[in-house]
Amino acid sequence: MEWIFLLLLGLAASSLGSLIGLGGGIIIVPTLLYLGTIHGFAHLTPQVAVGTSLFTMIFTGLSSTLSYMKHKTVDYKSGLIFLIGSGPGSILGAWVTEKLNLHSFNLFFGLFIILVSIVLTLKNKMKPIPFRKDKGIFRTFTDNEGKTFEYGFSPLIGVLISFFVGFCSGVFGVGGGSLMVPAMILIFFFPPHVAVATSMFMIFPSSVLSSITHIMLGNVNWAFALALIPGAWIGAKVGVYLNTKLKSKTIVIILRTILVIVGLRMIYEGIIA
């Protein structure tokens, strides 16, 4: 029964994660911590929940990236530039998470999620950050509705932001998409579909790096990971399919709603712990 539940958890979390670019960790980590309080499930520390989630994200990221490649929505050049920052950041974050107890982890994780949801809520009130087409990276993209987007960023700013995102990923085990997708949409004005696909492209290598650190620290529950991986692989492809069928505005609404629900729950758990 335990294995069946974990298989379904991997399927559901990965489907949602690849749909909106989160990677699924935002669902897996709090669920694993909750399961650790139920009789019949092994107790998991925040560190093991994070390490197990990030190891699972390797397969979610790879599966969804292969699928998004077919739809040509991955911005490879931008993703590789962001990885210069997110890679080292994720390794540092994996070491920092060792210092957090369950109470602190839940509280900080919840506040982190709420911060992201607030930024998304204020999206329409924020003014574009101006960028020059001849300075840095500039892109154009036409979605399936025929709407053309122009977006761009300074490589230096992109690396700095992705370092912070990678750090948060290593600490919380969320794959980094919960911050990187809003950052790409709000700061660099990526089309949502491109932001999601590029985020999943980044999650694969950054999860590999942070997982290596967590494995060295003994923070991976291999039995749980093996149960989660099959569902994560299949769910990633389901999420990609749904992403191609939904409008960009719908993706942002789903992202914001999920973040609020999960964030409030984690803050509550942190306060009463």
C-alpha cells in the first residue's frame, strides 16, 4: 500500500510540476514530511525529504525536457546561462539545509512559497524592466495563439537571480521552478509556456548537482525514491501534454493557487510544531 501511494504521489506531483514548471518537489516534500507522522510510514527528517525529492526531480526534469523539446518551447541558450548560477547555488543550499530542524524548515518553506505567490499576484501591476536589444540576450517567440512575445535579460543579472533560485532549490528540494518561473515571467518577460519548458530543462542538471551533495550527506531514502520515480517519469509527460493544451493565463492562475495553499499549510505546520 505504501508503494502504491508513493507511485501515485510521484505521478500527481510530477504532472502538476511539469505543467507549471515547478518540478513537483513543492508537492513531494510537504507530503513526505506529513507521511512521516503516520503509522506505517518511515519517519523522515526535512533533510531526507528534501534529498529524496531532489533525486526524484532528476527524472521529472529529464522526462519533461525530452517532451518539451518536441514542442520547441525550450530556450536552451537562456537555460544554460541560468545554470551557471543555479548549479553552484543548489550545491550550497543542500549544505545549508543540514542546519534546519523540522519547525524552522516548515516555517521558512511556507514563507518562501507565500512570497512567490504574492509576486505572481502583483504581476499585472509591475512595470517591465527595460532592456536593450543590443545589450545581453534578446528573444522573440510566437505561441500557438499567434501572439508574439519579446523578452530579454542581462546575463549577469540572470546568473545572480538563478544562483538565488538554485540556493532555494537546494534548501527546500522544490526543483527551483517555484521561483525561476515567476522570475522569468515577471523580470525577463518570458512567455509562460517558454518559462515553464526552460525551467524544466534547468531542473534536470541542477537536481543532479544538488542530489550528489545530498547523497554524500546520506539524505536520500532510496526505497521512497524508487517508488516515486516511475510515477514522476510518466507524470512529467502528462504535465507537458496538458501544458500544450492550456492558455498561458491559465498556467499562471494554477501556479498562484497551488503556491498559496501549500504555503499556508507549511506555515501552520511550522507554528504549531
